[in-house]
Amino acid sequence: MNIIGSKIDEVRIDGSLGRFTRDLEQIRAMGIGAIELPPHGLDLILNGRLNLKRQTAVLEILKNFDFAYSIHAPNPINLMDKNEALHADVLLSTLEFARQIKAMAVVYHAGRFIPEEEFNIFPVRSLCQKERQGLLEKEALLLQSISAQYPDVNIAIENARPYLSQSPHSYGEFIDQLKAQVEAVNKKNVKINLDFGHLFMTSCFHGYDLLTAVESIKHLVIHTHIHDNFGSSVHHWEKQQTHQLPFGRGDSHMPVGWGSVPIKPILDILLPDYKGLLMMELRSRYFDAIKESKQNLRTLLTTSTTKPVEKKLLVL
């Protein structure tokens, strides 16, 4: 039984608990059963430490809702970073908050050999295979240690999107390498968040078979990000959606059914064995289309091997 969910956009709420509450109320009115929370959008973590005063305020708000929850850890977390101790602290604080709300999964972006913050530095830093392997081992060891401290919280490593001039910047662009890293970590609570849009873009960019890739990892997928695009990659500096959309370019995070991502074939492989959330991860500009996206996703599911269960929500 899979609940359809929607993310809360961290840029849209930008630390405002009033905006956060209103978005929760509107999403509930759309009949959505699950929410992905951004601790970085709620100011829950300050310099690696959990902001307990803000956590109390957020928990008080959540008492009024009956959603299932997942959490998206702050995007810049990178356990391959030279300041790995701070990045580990941010992830640990995220996991502590996840434990408080009984989140079904915490999404962590696959480690980046070259983080996006360095993309504008020239000459571009080049790493040999030995250096990359060392970073993979460093991340795996940290994930083993961190996951052992929170054995009751699932960590879902997300597959990465490509960039025209910087890829591959992460092992997460390749499903076989992501699978290998999860197997290297070898912890029951460290699995995969399959981002459908990123998967489509990387399969187009690197030329691998998308459905074969999904088949190879379906037993490791514990969470999903579902959104649409046209499969065309952009440079990292291209951010303006209104300039990209007319040409079908970029990681659009559009509502289900607006693009070319083969969402139904992916779902047909995952279901009915997949038991996690079906989390729609739309950009904030599509907030008013969340309900349409849910309806489109539900239509795809009615012809798949299983159907979603819409969760009845109660106000406490």
C-alpha cells in the first residue's frame, strides 16, 4: 500500500513557520497523504546542531496533521567533503529530527567527488581513480558509523542528475555505482531513494538502459522522488526555469504527466514489492498543480500492478 506524498519546498517557506503551516493545510486539502520535510527550510539545524527551540515549534505544528513523513536532508551534505565532520553533524541532526517524527526515510544526496560549489573554480579539479575510490571508502565508513547510531531510521541515498560540463561529478549518476556503494556500506537501514527524473536524465546523458537499471536495484529502493522532465541536461549555471522549459531542458521537477519520464514503466518494475512512499518532488512554481500531479500519478497506478491507498487525515 503506497501513499502519495508531496514535498514541502524549502525555498518557498524559507524559514517561515506561518508559510509552512499554510502549505501543510493546502496540501492536506488536496488529499495528499504524506509530506517530505526540509529541515534546512525550517531552520532546524544551525551549524551542525539541532535547533531545539525551533524543533519544539515545528513539532507543535505537526500535531495538527496526520501525514506520513519523510525528510530531505540539507542538499549540500556531502560526506566526501574535506570538512566531513561538519557534514556528518548536519546529517546526524537530520536523523535525530527524523526519529522525533518517525519519518519513513531520510534522503541523502549521493556523495560528490566535485561538489557544485566548486563548479566555477578553474581549472576544474581532476581526480584520478585512486582518489575517487578513497572518497567512496570515506563516505561508506561515515555512513556505516552514522547509520549505526540511528538503526531505527532509514537513510535513502539519492541518485544524482548530470551536468553538461561537469559530469560525472558523482557516482550517483550511475545506477550500478550507486548500487555498489550501498552494498559497500552494507547496513540494513541504508538503501536507495530512486529519483525518477534524475534517472531519466542520466540514462539519456550517459546512454544506459533505464528500465534495466531499475530492475537491478528494485530490491534496494526504499523511497522515491517522482517528477517529470524531458531528459535534456543543462550547464550548472542554468537555473531560470522559464528560459529552459520552452526548449524542454533541465531538471524541471514538473508535475507528473507534463514531460517524458517513463513513470509508469518504472512503477511497473517497482510495484507491488515496493512498500515506501510515492513522493512527488515538484518545484515550488508548481505548487498549485500538486493536485493535478497526484491525479495523474493515481491514473498511472490504476493500470499498474498495485494501487495507492489514500490516507484519511485527521486533525488532532
